[in-house]
Amino acid sequence: MPRLGKFTRVWVGGYALTSYLTNAAMTKPHTEQECSAYEQDHVYLAGQADGSLVVDGWFAATAHTALATIATGTEKICTVAYGNNVAPVLGDPAVSIAAQELTYTPSPPLGGVIALNATFKPGAVTAKGCELGKLLADASFTGDTRTAYINNGAQSTAGGAAYLHILGLSPSDTVAVTIEDSATGSGAGTTIGTFTLDGSAIGAQRIAIAGTIRQYVCAYIDVTGTDVSFPVVINFVRY
């Protein structure tokens, strides 16, 4: 079934930009390497990976805060989640990129609404293109929580990555976010990745995960303090 674009959600660097954007186009191309020989039609191999994110929308304070600063060599974590004709839920497709922001263009027309455009390409620090994964969390957490396990159908052996956005703060409180895997999808899993982002600032982070990842994966959110509410988004990627 086709999916309506209206349910797409977008986060950049720990900021939720969904309410300000009208387009978030991610591409995941590869260079073409022709390898055809005599008596063959054209044959190609996929070469170097690339990726980009282009966003369009409307100028607003939150969007400006997220997009206005362009620093050479500084990556911004961008994530786009696609709901199945409803708001995205755990296990839905999501795409993330650790990107260098290249352009930010507010366009104020005379007598009209101020539009904006921003473009992102892979950053030199991570040197990865767009990574397709599954949404592992999109909620506010007020206590220690293990999210529902996402079933991959089988274990994988080539490692992966996880992307975290912490969208809000709780004064004097902290949060520790880890990724767990499991062979059964029940109870406590084994920690396979740990974020250093702790909720002391709005932000985002990508971590690499090496080796075998068992069939089921979840996130564990460990919060400290009282009157806590940490809004968290996680995208998990298997290779």
C-alpha cells in the first residue's frame, strides 16, 4: 500500500522539525562502475556510496536554531521516519545520516510566508551515506524503560549503527541510553552499544556497533532524578 507523506517525521541534531517542513528528500545513490565485456549488454557494479538530505519548509525559531549554524567538519545527525499512513511506530522504516550541512537558505518573499531550504551531505568524520534502519524509540520517558523488541527474523553478522536524538531536558536529571540485543525477544538483553549523550543538552549522536547482532533488538533508557521527562528518538541500523 502506498504511504502518505503527511505522516513523515524529521529530526535534526536533537530538534523536532516535523511541524515546520513540507519536504524531506533523502537519496542513497552509488557511483556507477561499468563492467560489461564482449558480447554483453551493459553491466554495472555499484561503486562508492553517497547520500544527501534536502529539506524544505517554513521559517520558524526552532527550525532556525537547528539549521542556522554551519560549521566545517561538524556533523549534524538527521533522521527521517516514515509512518504507514499513521504516525510512525516502533519498527517502521527510518533513515539517518551523520551529515555536513552545506546550505541553509531562508527565502522571505514580499507579502508571503518565509520559506527555508537546507541541504546535507555525508560528513568527513563518519564518512557514511544515508543508513536505512527501523525506529526503535519515539517517546518521552519518565522512568527506566526497556522498549519493545524489534524482530529482524534472524541474527546478522556485519554489525550496524544506532542514532539517538534527545529532544528536551530535565533540570538536574540525566538519562543513559543503551542498545540491547536478544535471542528470544524477552526480558533483559545484552548491551551492544552505549551512547554518551546524557540529556544534559539537546543533541544527537551516532554510534557504531560491531560484530554479530542477535535477532531481537531494543533500547534501554535509564533515567535518574525526579519529575523526569526525556523525549528520545532512536533509529537502529543493521548492515
